[in-house]
Amino acid sequence: MKITKPRLALIGGILCISIFPILVKLKLAPGLISAFYRMAFALLLLLPYVLITKNFKLPKTKYILLSALCGLLFASDVAVWNIAIQDSSATQASLLTNLSPVWVGIGSFFFLKSKPATNFWIGTVVSLFGMVTLVGFSFFLELNFNQAFLFAVLSGILYSIYLLVSKNVLSHVDVLSFMTINLIASSIYLGILCYALNEPFTGFSDTGWFVLVLQAVMCQLCAWLSISYATQHMRATRVSLSLLSQAVITSILAWLFLEEQITLQMVFGGIILLFGIRITFYDKTISLKKLFTKN
């Protein structure tokens, strides 16, 4: 598989967002306010840069509105996912959120000119099987169909809509301008929401503030500038499925920093998951008919 700049950017973005569930699970700030500061701090860092370097280019009104819509979608996704992680297990929230490739594939089929290839659907099935193996089959017997469950599913749906809309916008708007408008919209939206719900804007520990800034720099700026660049140059279906690999990296980080156990089954599941992602990058279309037909 040829390593191109978009693919390198995607890998870098995945590495940056993989630490996010670990930081949220520390519960050093409420889920909603954590989402607000992730966007607001990222905006405070990005806005001076694009203005000083004159890298901000105001797009047409249509794409300003669509970029702002992406901000609302992404902010809503992060907010409900934060709540889902804090109100349930990080495993349950991550698994349900990572159903997004299925929604992206369905959305691409109906709304994008570039239809999902056969390899995407095969890779999706293999990757989801790997995800199930990674978390353990017994896990599904313990699923709680509560608010956290619904929020995690909603997060995946919002995330898939965000990817589909941003794919369209990024074909007309450069990444830095898109991210700037995106962050302005998401920061204002989350700020109003937190204020209306009486979320605490202050009173966090020094460690809590450090984690909030780390989320903004690593999980928002570095990660989503990279992923947006990848989305601009790659199929949305490939990007969404590749993001599943964060589950493998998150498991390793949880083992390193939270002393969570890694079993042989998890390793096996991770290998299957990554193999499924690799299938989607295979250039030649895989024929199921040839696979199951004797020569």
C-alpha cells in the first residue's frame, strides 16, 4: 500500500484522537464543559494563526453555512459521546460510536456521487467483527439500553453525517478556513448550551485545566486538521473505517496509563480489525463470486 500524504495525515490524526477516551474517562471536568473547552481553546490557538498568516479565506455564503453546520454536528457528537463515556464504560461508548462507518456507507450510497466499493463493505464487516472480538462477545450480554447507550449510538450517527457533509465542503474550502468556521460555530453553540444548563466554567484542578488544553491541542487541532486534510483527498468511507483503528491504540494506551489488561483475544480482535481496514485500501475489487467459486 502506497503511503501518500493524505494517508500519513490520517495515521497522525488517528494517533492524536486515540488518547481522547482516556482523558475523558479521568472525569476531571463534566462531559459538556469538557467538549466546550476542547473547541474554545482550539479556536483561541488557531484563530490568531490564520489571521496573522492570512491563511483564512472567506468562502461563499453556502459553504460558510455548511462549515458552521459541520461545527454544530461535530460539537453535538463530542458532547453526547463525552456523556456516554462518563455514564457508561468507555468500551460500550467507543463500540457503539464506531458503528459510524456503516452510517457513512449508507449515506454515501444515497447522497454522494462516489458510491462505496465492494471492498468497503467487506472491510466493514471484517472490521466490525474484529471490534466485537476486541471487546469480547460476553460484553454484548451486559449492554445497558439506557441514556448512555442511546447517546453513544447518536454520537455515531452525528459523526457520520459530519463526515459526509465535510467531505462536500472540503472540496470547495481549504482546511484551515473550514476548521476556523467550524470551531467558531461549535464554541458558540456549546458555550450557550453549557450556560443554559448551568455547567461550571471554572473550579477545576490544575491537572483538569491541563487535560482540557491537551484535548484542544492534540484531540482537536492536531487530530482534526490532519483528518480534515485526509477527508479532502480520500473517500469518506475509507476515512471513517480507518478511524476504527483508534480502538486498538486506545486499548494500548489504557494498558500503559490506566493499567487495563490486554488479553490474547483483544490482540486477535485488533489484528482482524486492522485487516478489515486494509481491505478497503486494496485497489483491485474483491469478487465474492470468485472467492466462493471453484476454478
